[in-house]
Amino acid sequence: MPDYQQPCCFCVLTTGRSGSTSLMNFLATFDDIALPCKDVDCADNELLHPARIDNYARWYAQHSGRSVRNQNDLIDCFYAAHSAKNFAGFKSMPERHADWQEFTSREDIRFITLIREDVVSTVASFMLAMNTGSWRRSGEPQPTRWNFNAQRDAQRVLGNLDYVLKSSDALRRIPGAIALTYESLCAQDFDNPALNRYFSRQVRLACPKSPTHGSSYVDNWDEFAAFVQNAANRMGITSNS
């Protein structure tokens, strides 16, 4: 158990391309919820992002008065720095944790998982982000179009599909997690009693926008969807399209 008074600690675990930025931005509107973006330049609230983790470690070590030797120390420093808050949490992804089983077994952290059920559109979103260099969207129509070329794109598509399927499976296995889907989170009538009880308030995006289907920006959608579906079937998992 931590040797400091701690807030209600949570972690939003996701695969990306699944609405996690919108959820974290909503939580950031409450003064009693501490997030990394309120402390440092952390647009995604990814406390363990490998490109910036050293900067975060230095900041939280200084402001918590604790040493940071590894990821677990940084997580504990983040929570310790916000002992006066009612809630403190950050966003993360399975690939950020070498000690995944140990981390997701922590009883002092409430895990909130966010998965996008439409796997084919998720992979399309990753592919478009790779091609445009842009990873952030706000639900507006996708202005950029993309054409799937099997000879050129097959390996990257399969790599993204493998990541999405394995990560989603790992998230579904977390015991006791508050399980959300991107599709339900974006619904106008979204209501998750477990999420509301945890935060002691209704958690609902202020202006939810329907998920963008990949067919709206992939020119040869049927060919792309069939390729992804067939690959997912070979992996033993049926994806939605």
C-alpha cells in the first residue's frame, strides 16, 4: 500500500483511435480531478509516453518529494503529488507496460478501459494517421482520403490489426475494470452507471460526435475491409466493419 494519503486513483487504458482524448478532456473540466495535462505539457495525458517520460519523471519527483527510478515510481509520484485531490488519473496503453500483469493487478488503481468495437475503421484510422502524420481529431468529418494498396500497405495494415486485436483482448481481461466502448461513449444518450458512481457525477461528453466510419475516407473501402476481415479471421477473431 502507498505510504502517503492518496486520491481515488484511476487509469484510462485504451488502444488509441478510440475516443480517449475526448474522455480525458471532459474529465479535465473538473477541478477535483487531477490529470498530467494540468501539471505539465502533456496533451495526451500519457504519463508513460516513452518520448517524454524523462521530463515527467523529473517534474513529479520534484513536486512529490519522492525519487523516480522506474515506471511504478513515476506513477506513485504522480498520485502522491495530488494527495489533496479527490481523483487523479492518467491515460496509458498496453505496450507502455513491461509489467502489464502486475500493473493491471494493482488494487489501489481503478482501471477504465476504452475499446473501439469497429476494428476495421480503427485500423483505417491508424493507417490514415500514419500517412498524414496527424494523430488527433475532434470528431469532425475526415477531410483526407486514402486508397488502400495491398502491395504497398499490407504489412503496415497487418501490424496495426495485430496491435489492435491483441491490445483489445488484453484490455478485456482486466478484472473489475469499468469497460467502455468508443461507440457507446459517442452516443447522445451515453450513460454508464459504474463510471458515474466512481466519479460521483454523470460522465457524458458535452458534445458527442458519432464515430467516423472508415468508408467515408477510404476510397476502396470494400477491398480494404475484406482484406482486414480475412486477416482477422485467420487470427481467430471476427472484426466489425
